[in-house]
Amino acid sequence: MYSEKVMDHFMSPRNVGVIEDPDGVGKEGNPICGDLMEIFIKVKDDRIKDIKFRTFGCGAAIATSSMATEMVKGKTIEEAMEITNKAVAEALDGLPPIKMHCSNLAADAIHAAIEDYLEKKKVKQPA
Amino acid sequence: MAKRTVYMDHAATTPVDPRVVEAMLPYFTERYGNASSVYRLGQEARKAIDEARADVAQILNCTPREIIFTSCGSESDNLAIRGIAFWNRGKGTHIITSSIEHHAVSHTCEQLEKHFGLQVTYLPVDKYVRVDPTDVEKAITEKTTLITIMYANNEVGTIEPIAEIGEIARAHKIPFHTDAIQAGGALDLDVEALKVDLLSLSAHKFYGPKGVGVLYLRRGVRLLPPQTGGAHELNRRAGTENVAGIVGLATALKLAQGHREENNRKLIALRDRLIDGILSSIPDTQLTGHPKERLPNSASFTINYVEGEGLLLGLDMMGIAASSGSACTSASLEPSHVLLAMGIPPEVAHGSLRLTLGHENSEEDVDYLLEILPGIVKRLRSMSPLYTTAS
């Protein structure tokens, strides 16, 4: 059902955990639907210095979270905002069609974390 | 323990018993005749079917005429429900069923509701997934044409009070069908004791081949056959008989029912070892279904804070086959309606695990699972936002 890359990211996910004092937090999904992702980012000099995730969800959900965080770590905020669910799925050598919605969650959670960071930044800066 | 291959999904399907394969083989290449043919080759096939039919009838405590062979359990359910509904069309427009039926029953009822103007009552269940017979009685109207309640639930193993419901159906003269597909090898199938008018069975659940099932139809109960064509099965189900399959089904049923008590004793011991082991080694885990009135081989759980498919993948990597009621493991992306019907919140239903044992399972198999599962749960919980919030 799943590619080798998906199984690798499922069995050995990268960047699992929380960041104690995050610069941005993104949450997507809903445990009622069976999928919940949390992304924590640390930003320095406009780059994603550190990123961690926690996921409640299926193999595809865990693998896409892991791959998505790996793809944006070290990138600029602008580059990270451009990540798409399609890119995440492709990086994993594809997902079964019924599982494509999981990749949406991963990309959306990262966008949400970045938006949260930008909101907080606005608040910190004087008008 | 070294990695083992352990199959614990017998509710999904079972391996065919070698004795069943042996009984079936001649009907593929030597005795391949069409049972409706006049010549010897055909009559040999006819004889095999007659014998199989008599064997099944003896086990069900009915006459051979009352046994219809089908292609599977789903077809048996469809034959029963559509057959009765369409025979009584106009007069009876109401069906009573439960909220925990297999989709072969519930989706059939839903289609009859949506496209054929029938009303269907889906009875609620208690937290053990038991139907209350008094609820059945309360739901009866003068338009009720059929009551259909499953014998044992496929997801959580709970055994329903079929004889009590049968008593009520009889008092009101309403045909009563039971989907006995999960009960097949393990429970008593005496249709007089059960007080049923229709009963569905499926061979591949009791170490028989896939592609063959049975519908028991009590004499005097009329139905309008959905599958028309030749006069097979006394004009109740057209189609050239799957002779090998039918022989296989009868052989498998005889083997299963012949050693029922002994098999169940062994399975119950393994099942309880499994249940005790899981509940004592993994916190925040619950047994689902009735603690006592459950199938001898069924151990089903909800494991908090983790998702079912993740559990199954982890088990699969270690050679263990199991199933789950989570949304992600269903083709429809919806969590199990059975778990939801028993009042389990959706996020907990997603963390369900079903282990159903079989004749080939041993204590070593159970111990292997007990060794492997806690680590899988721990790993998934360490990644789960729900776990760290709760702890």
C-alpha cells in the first residue's frame, strides 16, 4: 500500500517532538476525524532554524509530517510558505489516492505555524 | 522473541483447512459436471450438492429444502432482506434492524429506504453492543415486514440475544433474519433453538473457501428472488452451482461444528490470555464488546491517544496481521459505526484494534504479540499530541 520512503518515515520519523519556546505553532486536523498535527518552529534570520512535529494519525499522516518538516528545515520563511501537499507526496514517492488528504494536513500545518510566527512578529514590532 | 508470522485476523478470513481442499479438488477436474445435466457426470455433481445440503441442514436442524447456496455472506444477506422486502411490497414497508450490523445488511436497508420507499428502524445498542429485545418489540408496527439482527458482531464479538428476539418476532408473526456470518464455526446454529426464519453463513469465516455461502429459509416464508435465471435452488437463486465451493462449505462446517466445544475451549483460553495481557501491560486501553457474551476468539480494544492504522503497520512490520475500526483503515474514511453506536467518542474509535484468533494460533503467538504491542503503542504515543496533553 505504501512506498518504501513512506514506511521509512513512518518507522523512523524525523523531527518528532515539541519546542519549549516556539516562535510559531501550527495545528491542523481534528482527532474526531482521526488526524491531528502540531508543528513547532524556531526562526532565526528569516530561516527555519528548528522544526518539530507531533501527529495523531495514520501511516501517511506521520510520514507526511516527517517529510514536510525535513523539507522546510533550514529554508527561508518565504520558501517554506511555498511547500505544497503535492511536493510532500512526491518526495515520498507518492501516496495512495485515498491518503492524499494527509499530505494536505502536513503542508497546511507548516503554513499555519509560519502565519502564527508572522502574527507574533507583528505584535512584537512597534507600529 | 525472534520475528514470527502471526495471523490474528480470523474475523476477516481464515485459511482453508487442508481436508476441505482435498474434498473440493475432484470437483475442479474430474467431477466437473454441471449439476443440472442428465448424464452421469452431471448427476455426480448433483449428488455431491445434495449430500452437502443434507449435511448443512443437519447442523442447522432443518430440512435440506430450506438450505439455499449462495456466492457469499453478503449475497445471503441481500437475498434475505431484498427477497422479503420485495415479496411483501405494498403490504409491509417497515424493517427493524440494529445500528451495529455489517454493511451487507445496513447498506441494503439504506438502499431500500432511499430508493424503494421503505422505512427502517435502526435500533440503538448498549455500551456492550447488545440489542435489547424489548426495544425490538417496541419498534414493531403493523407495517413491519422483517426483523434482521446479527448473531455475533464482527467488530467487537458481542453475541446478541437472538432466541429472545426470535420469540418476539414469532409472537407478532414477523419473519426474523440473522446474519450469522461471524458465528459460523463457533456458535450453535440450531434454527429451532434460535427461533429464526432466515440465517446467513459464509464459508471463508470457518476455514472454508471464499465465494460460497448459505441462506437458511424457513419453509413457508416467501421471498422474491433478486437473482433470476435458471431454476436453481428451487427457483430461489439462479446460477450454475459452485459444486467445489459447496462441497468445501459443507466439509468445513462439519469440521468446525463437529469439534466446536473443544475448539472454543482452546480459543477462549488464548483469547483471555491475550485480553488480560494487553489490559495489564498497556495503560489507557479498554476492552470493547461484552466481557462474557462474546465470540470465543475475539479480543477487541480501544487504545487511547494512538491511531489504528499506525498500530496495524507497526504490527505488520513484526509479522502480525490484525485489523482496526479506525477511519484511516476503512475505504470510506469513516470510523467504525459499531464503535460509535456503543458511545465511544470518535477520537477513541480511531485507536481501535481487533485481534481474532484461530485454530493455528498458539500460546507462543499470543506471547509474541504481548511482547511486541506495548512498544508499538509507546512509540506512537510518544509522537501523539493527544498523549502528552493527557499525561
